[in-house]
Amino acid sequence: MFRSTKRARVSATTEGPISSSSSLIASAPDKHALFTSWAQDRGITIKSAAAKVLPGRGAGLIATKNIKSKSSIVSVPSTMLFKPDTKVLKRHALDRTASPQAKLAFSLTVALAEGNLAEWSSTWPTMGDFEASMPMFWPEHVLAHLPSSVAAPLARQRTDYTRDWACVQKAVKSLGLSERTFGYAWCIANSRSFSWKGQMVLCPWVDYMNHAAKGSCEVIVGEGGFEVKAAGDVAEGEELTFAYGAHSNDKLLVHYGFVPESTIHHASPDDEIRLDHVILPQLSEHVKSQLQDLGYLGSYALLAPENPCSGSSNCSKCGAQVWELCFKTQVAIRAAVLSCNEWEYFATNGEDLVEDQSHAVFEWLRPFLDNYRLEADREMSAINRLCITDKEKAAAWASLDTRWQQTRNAIAAHLEANDM
């Protein structure tokens, strides 16, 4: 993988937004307005919305007036999508060998090197932004403080990048471009792409929208392109968001470089706290073999409850949310404490054979969760010290502190709710 250490600033002609300046055509205050005009001149319809830099969230979209539910806000024709360039891919023998993401990233690498997409790319994150926010670029002394649950999605992401770079490196170098150039395009494809007609594409203006598990908008994909509609009534000044997917906060950190804020009262309904590293070491090999035979080995987690409250994340009117064990976790622990007949009955029927064994499950898990909560306390203390001495990695430390706090809150809520 290309290194994220300091390096000389490269030519804007070759590297584009990889350099520390994110704009080739405009200064920060007006680049969003210029891109909006560029988009509208090319057939993108924009109603009641504007791009705006939002504190702590980067660029996003806000409603410029009250919007009624189901109203169309943005419409992007398919002709304006940036798609993998089949001619370029065939020329370099990548049309059959490259992954969908590598096809999009290589096509984007070539387009940026040729000076295309200047108005659009001026609004994208810089390579410095990616290096600061995404764990795949963090140095080892920062990665040492990652929660174990982040390690698996990060390893998968690194495997994907290594595979994609191995596939395209000959073609990239033949064009006189660097791995860093491709790496930047790969990050853009990774964090800003959409699926359309069996391929990964970039969608102008819609890619401004930030994530929210309960987004204020929905993105509709059709033959003719993309349309953004209000999911409900939206007030003037409200941010226009949509759900990137049912992603845990671990995955959002790895792939998008942010951790949504949450409290004990309001957690993302899609979040989960993975427990594999807590539970698997406590299971005997015999139990693991039995669980694997029935498809219940691994992917253990505490799940966030659904909260119907529509208040902000700082709402204190709701009680603390109770995180619950996923079904696979309940099966696995029963396999450790009950007979085969009993735990297999639960796995099949979703209830215990004779009497409720939930308390036995909790008592088995409690000491391991207590240890995990203490680990979270230690990590937060260490991170608070490190963020003072290592200000260069302030964004990384902030994300890690947030995620460890969320982990601790979830474990504490589960323990408190079940401690009888």
C-alpha cells in the first residue's frame, strides 16, 4: 500500500486533488457555487437545496425552504454520471480482470490526470482528508488503539485495495502516474460511489449528501439516472441526508472516515458492538465445531435498539437504551452452558426447551463484558493523553475516543439492564 507519510507537494496537473489544495479552479468560498452552476448547465435539476460547509461534517446539502414529503429535490440524468470508461479499460486489458471498484478508480485516475472533472473534483475531499480520517492510512501507534471490532472490516478493505492495486499497477505506471494518484481515485470510488445498472458510478451533486441512519431523504435509482426525494417534511435550513446503508459505526469509520455521534439515549439503530474477540476464546473447540456445523460460529454482537424518538442525539427525555445480544450470540452461549439437545432446540425454535435460560446466558457473559468495559476505560484514558501530545493525528484520536465511548456505553447499558 502507498505510504501516507509526508512527501513533497506534487504537480496539480498530475495529481489534482491529491495535493493539499482541494481546488484547481476556485477558492474555497465559491467552488460549491461554481460546481452548482456547472451541474445545472448540464441538465441536473436542483430544487430547494444548496451546498454548504457544515461544522464537523464537511460539505453537505441543506434545504433552502420548507420541503413537503415526497417532493423531488435533485434529479441527475444518467448522461451526467461518471462511469467506468470501457474504452480505456479495454486498452489496458482491465475490462475483464479488474474489480468494479478498480474499474471506476482507474477510469477516474485517467480522467483526473487529463484535467477532466475539475469543477466537480474541486468539491471532493483531498488526499490529506482521507489520510487524517480513514484507518487504512493511520500509523501503527494509532492503530494500536483500534477496537478489535474495527480490525476485521479494516483487514477486508486492505485486502481489496492490495488486490486492486496489483491488478492496475502496470497500467497506472505505463501512464507515468503514481500509486498515490490511483490510491486517491480508489478512495473517492470507495467513499462516494453508487451502484447503477450493475456497475459502480459517481453521481454529481448527490454525492454531497451526508449519512444519517434515518435520513431526511431517499435516493431513487432508475434507468434514467438518480433522483433525490424528501422522505418526510423537511424544514428550511435542515440538512438533507440519506442512509448509505445499514452500516455499523465500525464500518462507517473504516469506509467513510467518520463515527456518527450518539449518546446512551440515542444510538444509531444500525450500530452493533461486535463480541467475537470476547466470546470465541471462551468456547471449547468441541463447542466451536458444533456451532460451525449449524452456522452459528462467529459474528456475535450487541445490537442497538430501535428508538422511535425523533429528537436530537442530545435528547435526555428518553431513558437509556438497552442493547441486546443478537440471536447468534444467545445460541453460542447456550451451547457453552447447556446440553446439545437444549441449545439446538433454542436455535431451532427461538425459545428454551424447559425454562428461560437468559439469566444463565448473562451470568456466563458478565465477567467478559466487565473486562471489555474496563478495556474501554483504559483506552479512553490513553487516547485522552495521546491527543494532547500527538496533535497531528487529532482527527484519528477523536474518532477512536468516540467509538470507545460508544462501546463502553453499550456494554454498561446491557450490564445494568440485566444485572438482577
